[in-house]
Amino acid sequence: MNTYFHSVEMDIDKCCGCTNCLKRCPTEAIRVHDGKANILPARCIDCGECIRICPHHAKKASSSPLSNINKYKLKVAIPAPALFGQFNRLDNIDIVLTGLKKLGFDRIFEVSRAAELVSEATRKLIKENKLKKPIISSACPAVVRLIKIRFPELCDNVMPLLAPIEVAARIARREAVEETGLNSSDIGVFFITPCAAKVTEIHSPNSIEKSACDGAIAISQIYPELTQAMDHLTEIEPLAQSGLIGIGWANSGGESAAMLGEKYLAADGIENVIHVLEELEDDHIRDVDFVELNACSGGCVGGVLTVENAYVAQARIQNLRKYLPVSLNHIEDDNIDFMKWERELEFDADIFRLDRDINKAFEMMTSMEEIYARLPHLDCGSCGAPTCRAMAEDIVKGRAKETDCIFKLKEKIQSVYDQLKNTI
């Protein structure tokens, strides 16, 4: 089984075992036992939904501290376009980019620049008509992992292009090496991230062996220092090199709009994404060429590592786009090979395999169905599993016992009571 780095972590001391996260996890990756939630790492997609829903702040996402940039001779920031929606009354992206340089970065390469390249590459691939349709965007790593875990039949529909963060990191590193003569190992490329899934993607990529990023710094972590730096600028450098197409990727629908066509669908929020994927799996969606899916409501601006309300940030991004040209970045020599995946997306069967011995697995499956038939089918979550079927699986795998179900426990207590009453 593949072992992934996970950015979403538990703070056990803060967990009250309330089960709020249990019902909202899209991959049934959370269990509650002995009054504490725990995450099954093989199933977690780092979407951050548990962070968003937890009233006790017992879930958190790890990211690189800003001090990590000091390990490198040359420090490069690749900010997500969602960063620009965090600041009130911002009318010039250069203010944010210059502020990043004041924090210690030597060079800036906007992810929105790479987004324009990915948009152009996507339009090219759609025009060639060689990919399985509807084509699903590969930009959201949480959605890509969700497909890999829950919707394996749709793996072939995912666009085989790298996400803009990886394209930006590759170009930024290549340009830095060429222009400075430094070794690649002396150059630190850091993504300024709005979400936990992108932190995970850097450490455990879905489609490449190794990311060109050296770390991801949360927007929420860098925001206070960046705001202060922006407030004390004496000069603003002309650094921005992207247009409205690239900046628009911060909002849900921005990537789809960059297709410059009409046959597209955009959905955001993990529950809505799942509904769309179910419709795609059942072949109920046929009249679209491209499907954009964002795990976070509102798009990347709704990531759990942002500081501003997603819909306020959306409005700010829309306002910023008024001052920008359509696009400033184009593919040289029509070459998109450097943006393509190095390996295909494949379903990891080990995640749901009951046992490697097929005979034992069949026995466990039979036992699981028998146990499930005895359970109340209420999916109440009080047993610590999200559904009765998940509970049955936990029992056959030795992670739970049948009396963890309060209804089965009640039956057992009643049975014991009746036996004792009959002996008196």
C-alpha cells in the first residue's frame, strides 16, 4: 500500500469525541473510539473538511514555517492567486508581491502565470479530441485523490496535466538556475498555499516522482507579517506578470471560464463534488467537455489555510480582474510535454482490500454482510463509525466490536437482564 504524507493532523488533547467530523468526511477516514477521533491515513485525502467542521479546533494542517526559506541561498515564492483575495481594497497585485520580497524572498513567480499556461494546454488537448470526455480537471489534489479512492472508473477522465503550482515551481526553478548559475539544491521554491491538500501534494505527489517545490507556507501563517510588510512599503516593484485568466483560477469557475467554450461544468464544496462525480460515474452527464471540481467551497479562496471569508475573497478577486489584461503567458513552440504527468492515475486497491489472501477476504466479506444485516442501518455514528456498513467492516478487521453499537449493546444488556430475571 502507498504511504502518503498527510498535512491534516489531530490534536488529541482538544478532541471531545463529538463525531461532527465523522459524518462529513468524504472518504470515511475518521473513527471515534474511547472519546477521541482518529484518522485512517490510507483513506484521508487532506481535503480539510474535518478542520472546517470541528468546533473544538482539534484538527489542524501542518505547513512549512517561513524560517525554512533561510536554508537556501536563493529563495523563490510562488503565491497562489487566492492570496490576492485576502486583502481589503487591494487594487494592485504588485503590492502583495513586493511585500513577499520584504519578507525575505529573492524572486517571485505567480502561480497564476502557470495557470494561464495550463489553461492553454488544456484547450489544446480538448481540441485534439484524444482524451476521454468529460475531461476532469487535475488542479485540485483533494479531488484527484478522491477519484483515486472512491471513483476509480473515472481515473481515465482526469486531465493528465500537472497542476499550476507544479508547473510554476518547475519554471521558476529552471529560470533561477539559468539566470544565477546556482545549483538547484541551493534554490528554495516555496508555495504560498490556501489549502492542506496542496501541502500534501508537494510531499506525496499523485502523478510525478518528486515535486519541484521545497515546501508550502500557509497563507494564514504568512498573512500577519505580509500585511505589516505591505503597510510599510516605500516602493512598489512591477512584478506581476499574469492576466485575468490566471488570477481567475482562485475562484470556482475560473478554470472553466479559461476554456473559452460553453460545454463545461464547475462545482465546488466536497459534497457537491461527490454528487457530480456520482453523476459522471453513472454516465448521467454527457453534454460537457470539461469538468472543474474544487473540494473547497468557493474554490481555492475557500481553503482552510486562508484568513478571509471565501465569498468576500471571491468578490475581491473579481474586482482585481477588472484591472488586468486577458492573459500574459503563452506556451512556447506549442510544447506542453513538460506539463504532462509522469505516471497514470491508478486506483489503490489495497485501501479497501479486506485481506491479501483472497479466500480469507471472501470469508471476511461474508462475515461483514452477516454483521451488517444485524445492525440497525441507522448510520447514526454513535458507535464511532460513520455508517453501519463501515462499522461492520471495522468489526471484521478487528477495529471494533459489535457491542460498540448502542442498539446492539442495549439488546445484550436486555438479554442479560432477562436471563438474570428468569433465574430469580
